[in-house]
Amino acid sequence: MHRAYVGLGSNIEPEQNLPAAVAELAALGTVAAVSCVYESAAVGEIGQPNYLNAAILLLTEFTAEQLCRTELPAIESRLGRIRDPENRNAARTIDLDLVLFNDAVLTIGQRRIPDPDIMQRPFLAVPLAELDGAFAHPETGEPLTIIAERVRKNGAEIKQRPEVVLRPLRNRKR
């Protein structure tokens, strides 16, 4: 089984779309861990609602390429994601990104794994550290907890949203 770390984000009905995404992801394997949900300001486009973000650890037989090219986009589509080629920072029902995969360093299309945003964005680094704080970043060797502490100190503000609860779900094969 592969260890796939997936970042989740939504700023269109996120209280419904994040749990729906976790349920959909469970069909791809076992959702072994789910982070808390965090709120942060939208990046890149002023005036849109704040995002809710989380991360999951998915144990799966799918390859990184299958997840990036087929499975995650299919879930986004089922949850109403519309991609605007003119505005990659547009509001969205769901955004699913494979951000870490085992201890691999990969490029799949435009996606870089590990995702460079781990080193810059608290809304990604903090939830990942919750999932597996001792996990060593494949490129820097630093534990995720150390990265999250540094990024949280130097990055944009995030706040925990304890009323939005995501639960790990076991295999719900399609």
C-alpha cells in the first residue's frame, strides 16, 4: 500500500464539500488519518470567501500518477469543481492535491511532489504535521512538525475550525 497525503480545500460550501470529499477518497483505499480543519484567507484573488483546508493520509494501491491524472480530478468533478483556465485561484467547491506520496520526489504534469507549498503555506504544512509529524520531507529531511512550526510562524494566519469535523472512513470501494 502507498501512503498518499492529500490536501483538501474549499471555499464554496466547505462544510458540506470537505466531508463529501473525504467520503469519496475512502473509495480509493483507507483514509488512515484526517487532520483538523483550518480557515485561511484565499490566495491570489481578493474578495472571495475564506478557505477551509485539511489533509488526509490515504493508504491506497493507486499510483501517484493515477491519483493525479484520474482519481482526484474525477472526485473534484463529481463535487462540482469547475476549472477556470483564466483564473487558477478562482473559488472552488473542492480542491484535492496529492502533496506527498511515500517518500518520492516526482513531477506529474504540472504537479510537483512533494508540493513546494508545504514549505510556504500554513494551511498545508500544519494539517500535514498533524497527520504524521515525524514524517521526513523527502527533499529536506526535516520532520513535518518542524516545517509546520516555521511556516506557521512566518506565514499567513490560519485558525482552527473545531466545529467542522472530518472523520476517517475505511474502504468504501466503488
